[in-house]
Amino acid sequence: MNSRSGFFLVLIATLLAASFLLIAPLLQYVLAAGLLAVVLYPVQTRLVSQAPWMGPRLSALVLTSLIFVAAIVPLFVLTLIIFDSILALSNRVTRQRALDLLEELRDMAIDLGVAPEDLAALEQRVLEELSVLAANLSQRLINELIGLFETTIRTSVGILILLFVLYYLLVDGTALLAWLKQMTPVEADALDTLFEEVETVTWAVVGSHLLVAVVEGILGGIGLWLVGIPNATFWTLIMIVLSVLPVIGVWLIWGPAVGWLVLTGEPTAAAFLALYGIAVLSVVDNYLRAIFVDRGAGLHPAVVLVGVLGGLYLMGVIGLFLGPVLLAVLKATITTAYRVNPELLADETG
């Protein structure tokens, strides 16, 4: 290696490191854009071929807008619903606790024969203590709202980046792939095979996870609605998210719901929901996930679980889908490498 080649290698490595530092805070959104681009590119091609007047840019704009409406808006609405429910629950619990506390103190004072003026003084003192507690709760709520506001800003910027990257990947994705093929020191046939494997596992994991999640979540919501569980729509959305997690799944919702029905004196509804969860939801989870996700992607369920939980821990909600996809892509890369170059295995084992 001469000095000129060494200089360029050092320069490229330095620029790659600097570029990674720039992208790292938004890496999950960039990866999510790439994932969506892989899924939506066939639709983009179909739109351009069947409606030439649209062109690649207009069709990409339409698909990006649909993603915003179909995914981002419901996520925002779900966040508002969760936040409003938490506030309502907090206010109800605080108010009920205050009333219970006053009632207990009043009964205790009457039983002890406390004079009315002393009882009034005691209630005044309790009200002062509650005022201090309310002030502390308000301050904590303000801090949480500030944190939520900061998170919302970061998420909004990330979503904006996701939409822009998705749009340009749909428009110029073929040019990017051509450049990668030109710059990568691998045969074109090997790269084509790799891209096909990556597309296959991406469709298997993402499409099937979404399919299982939506079907199982909606069926679970129907079961909750049939037995009269309050806020069935809200719990349906929660179950759609939970159903992405293999093994864990929607029983985290319908299981406690069965216990709640038993405690509230509705054993018939509880028995129906338990049978419904076992006979319908468990069957949907086990068979649909096994057929579409695990078999289609060629991943063991344990690997999918690690990918989902690891992605969730590392990248948040987006990691639910990116985690297993990255593991599936790794498997596809290794499989393709040995398929097109078998001597690699021979070198390692020989």
C-alpha cells in the first residue's frame, strides 16, 4: 500500500466516523425509512408503470403521505389517548384518596369524642397537608410535561427525517443500489442474490408481524367488547402493540381482564373471555406467527423474540420491527455469502 492509498483510507475512515456521529441520533429513523422503502418499492414501481403521468416523484409523494396518515397520525392519537387516560386516572385516584382520608379522620374524631371546634382545626390542618401534596404533584406533573414536550420535539424531528429519507429512497433507490453495486468489491450476481434474500426476509418479518399484530389485536378487542370491558378500543390498540412480541402477546391484556370480571361478579363473562382467549387468540398467535413470520423469515422464535426485545430496548417502538429484521438480514447475508462463495466455509473448517 502506497502513501496515497493510505491517505485516502485514513480520510475515508475519518469521514465515516464523523458521518456516523451525525447519523447516530437519528439512526433508528433512517433505518425505519429504509425498511419502509423496501416494503413500498414494489407499490412505487406499480404506480409508475400503471399511471405514467404520475412519475416517480409524485408517486413517492403519495406513498409518503399515506404512510404519514396511516402510521404517524394514529400513533400520535394513541399517545394523546394514553396521556389523557393517565391524567384522568391520576386525578380520580388523588381526589378519591383525599375524600377517603377526610372521611377516616372525621369518623376517628367523632369516635374519640373530639369537640366540633377541634375537629374543624384538624380538618383545616389536613387540607393544608393536602395542598402541599397537590403542589408537589403539580410540580412533578410539570416536569413530566416538560420531558414529554422535549421527547415530542425529538420524535417529530425524527419522523420528519424518516419521511424525507423515505421519499428520496423511493425516488432514487435504484440509483443508490446501482452505486452500491459499483462500489462494492463483490460480483453483481452475488449482490443480486443478497438483495433478493434481504427483500424476502424483510417482507416475511415486517409484513407478517404487522399482519399478526393487527389481526390478533382486533380479535382481542372484539372479545373485550363482547364481555363489556370498558375502553375496548384503547385496549385493542395496546394489544396490537403487544402482539408484536412473540410469547408475551395479548394475554397480558385479556388474562387480567378475566380476573377483573371474576372480581366484579361476572363469572360467565370471565369464562367466555378465557375460552375465547385460549381457543381464538392463542391459535391465531401460534399458527399465524409460525406460518408467516418464523417460516417465512427462516428465524427461530427465540431469535425473533431477542430481536424484538433488543430492538425495543435499543431503538424504542421502531425497534419492534427493526430488531428482527436486522437479525434476519444478518442471516440472509451469511447464507448468501456461503452460497455464492462456498470456499469460505471450506477455508474456515479446513
